[in-house]
Amino acid sequence: MNTRCWKIGPSVVAALTVVLTVVIAAGCAGRYGSIRWDNGVEKSFVAGQVLPGHRYYTAGSDTTPLAILALREDHPLRSDLWAEVTMTPEILARFVDRMRGTRTEGPWGRVVLDDRNNPIGAWYSVFDPTPVKLLDDGGVVVAPPMGDTQGTMSIPRMDRDMK
């Protein structure tokens, strides 16, 4: 019976381990953007300025949303948990006014950024933003805040609650 033994040196094992680790990490990580504070975005929402070339979505009530999300048309939202709204300055001003209500602080405007810090949209809500997952086809997955007008909330799990 003839058996062959392959001798693999420590440097080959180390190199294979590094390559395997990088491949696994890249496959699991995905691409994520971010949502950051932006006074200019907040001012545009308060002024009722509809961003050209953007699609608008709301989460929560049809009359008093928990959040408004605007995304560039080349980055469509991939979620059934938001409602698309054909936005006009009048509708936006009404939403903003109702979301503000009698609050002394908030809602706040934030810019939505891709993984290279390029602006792809805007977020307006009293609630903290949720993760921004970037899909290979240009689509975006953003979980809406789930809460009530008293400020309590939970964030949906992206693997379970998002389409």
C-alpha cells in the first residue's frame, strides 16, 4: 500500500488561512452605508423642499409618519415596510409639521450615505436611524423605526423582518 504525504510548510498554511479569512469576511459583511447628522437636510425638510431626483417613503402613520426617507432614484428602496409617497412641498410641510407636533426637540434631518460617503438620500425622524444595507443592484435596504409617538421603539432585525 503506497500512501503519499504532502508536506506543507507553515508559510503556506498561514497564507491559506489569511486568504480564507478574507473571503469569508467579505462574503458575510456585505456593503453598508450610514446616516449622519446634517443641518442642511433638516432645514430642507422644515422648508418643505422636495429633493429633485429622489423617491420618498414614509414609515408609520399615513398622516403622522415616524420617519421620512428620501432616496435617489438610482438607489431604490427594497422593503415592503415603507410606503412610497408622491411627494409635493405641501405634503412634505404637512408631514413635518405633524411629526414635530408639540415637541421641544426634533425631528432631525440626516443625510444617507453610501459606503464611500457619497450622499444617496435623506432621513427625517425623531428616532435614531437604522442600518443602511447596499445591494449589488444599486438597491438599498433600510429598516424603518418601529415605535410610537412617545419615543419608545424597536428596530426590526434585517435578516428576519426585511424583504
